[in-house]
Amino acid sequence: MQRLVDWWDRHQVALYVAAILFGGVFGVLAPSAAPVLTAATNPVLAILLFATFLGVPLIEVGRSFRDLRFLGTVLAVNFVIVPLIVWGLSRFVADDRGLLIGVLLVLLTPCVDYVIVFTGLAGGAKARLLAATPLLMLLQIVLLPAYLWLFAGGEAVAHIELEPFIEAFVIIIVIPLIAAAVVQAIARRHRAGRAIEHVMAGAMVPLMMLTFAVVIGSQIAAVGSEALTLLRVVPLYVAFLVVMPLAGLAAGRLSRLKVPETRAVVFSGATRNSLVVLPLALALPAELAIAPLAVVTQTLIELVGMVVFVRLVPKLIPDPQRAGLIRLHQPDS
């Protein structure tokens, strides 16, 4: 079994790409399965986050709350820098109210779920980012209506319901976090708890593949039906993914963060809360029906982007200590 785990850990990026392609093909060939896959999205995410939280000693999360420099940088990137960038990008679709609201909903809300997984894969400070998630969730609930009012007008705010935010936070974050804390407590005294930790750690790659396939398979057919209209937002989402690593890197260096913390800032700034805001978009009136598809389009682009980020960010923000160790172990020529 360990040999299999080692194999998929070595080939995880290729496996993620395969899962994305499989989800896309399945969703196109079997559009009737979309409702089932949509209903499965939150449970699958909850299991993925449970496995992720098990790999983070929760005592480290408590210590991370005291890292005010990191928390301040993450909050500044997500709630000062990102809104400025989003305002500029959203002007390109300001003539289409549905697209505008969809773009604003998804780009103004920082991710609080699988960003932790990707941060860990890229060698980022996932415990510190996990500690920041309650603040990120609370502030986006409070600030989203204000940003929508500024960028799209008061009518946009009137259509937003916040209940899906709270429901998703409980299902995706709170319940898996409590479950992980219970298992970690059991593992300190009983072999069964340690066995669960071992199994879930080994299952991270398949769980991520399942998440990719379910999310993309559930939405690809709906996106395809409005492909021509949604082409307008694709360059905006790509531009966001290009700009945010540079913004996150600059913020990390300005705050003099260490390499793992800077990588975490980059991922937090670049990944968005699409799976949580999707229910908000789906609750909008019929004349704004393109908005949830604009949200889903961002999800599809972001998932592909995160596969690239897992390889790109460690190269963009290299660890000098690791590089030094590699040089020390190289034989003299």
C-alpha cells in the first residue's frame, strides 16, 4: 500500500490533470448526472478538508493566531489589494449586470477550503492559513455587501442572501475541524486514531482527484451552454491568476515573511471562494442567471491554475535553506 501512496504522491500533478479531464468529459457526456454531482460537492470537500486538518497539528493552529504579521498580510492582500484589482478587471464586463455580479461575487471572496490543501502541496504554511480562515470567512461576509454596493450599486446587494455562507462554513470547515480534533485526541492514546490519521494522509491525492472530478463534472455542461457569453470573463480570471502571485510575493517581502508564509499569502490571494458563493449566485433572480455560470467558469479556470501553482510557486518563491542543503549534498566535480 505504501508503494502505491508513494507513486501517486510523485505523480500527483499528472493525476490532477487526468481528474480534471475525466470530470470534464463525464460532465459533457452525462449532463443528467450534474444534480447528483452538485449535491456531492460539499460532502466531498468536507472529507478532503478533514484529511487536511488531520495532517495539521491543531496546537500549531493555536500558536498561529499570535502571528499578527502573517495575519495582517493575508487580510491586507485579500481585502485591500484584491478589491482594487477586481475593480479594474470588472470594468470590462460592467455593461452586463449578470456577468458583473458573478465576477464580483467570486473574485471578492477569499477561499477557505481547498486553498489549505494546495498551500501544503507547495510547501506553504498551511497551519497559519488554517488559523486565518475564521477571520477570512467573517470579513468576507461583512465586506462583500459593501464591495458589491461600491462596484455594482445598491440593487446588487438587495439580491444577496448570506445563509449559504454560514451553511457552507459549518459543513466544510467547522464539522471537519472538530472531527479532526477528536481523532487527533484519540490518536494520542489509541492505535485506532493513529490508523485513521495514516489512512487519511495516504488518501490525500485520491481525495483531491475526486474533488476535481466532482466539481468540474457537476458544472461543465451548464458552462458549455453559455460558452460564447462566458468567454468574456475567461481573460479576466486568467489575468487575476497571473497578477496575484506577484502581488502576494510583493506583500510577503514587504512584510518580511518567511518562505512558507509568503507562499501561503500567494495561495490565499489567488484562490477564491467559488464553491461557497455559488449557492448565493444560484439564489439570484432569473434575469441574472448568467452570474452562477460566471462563478463556475472561475472555478474551472482556478482548478487548472492551482495545478500549475503547485509547481510554479516553489520556483517563484524558492527556499534558500533547501537550496543550500541541495548544494551541500552535491558531489564535487
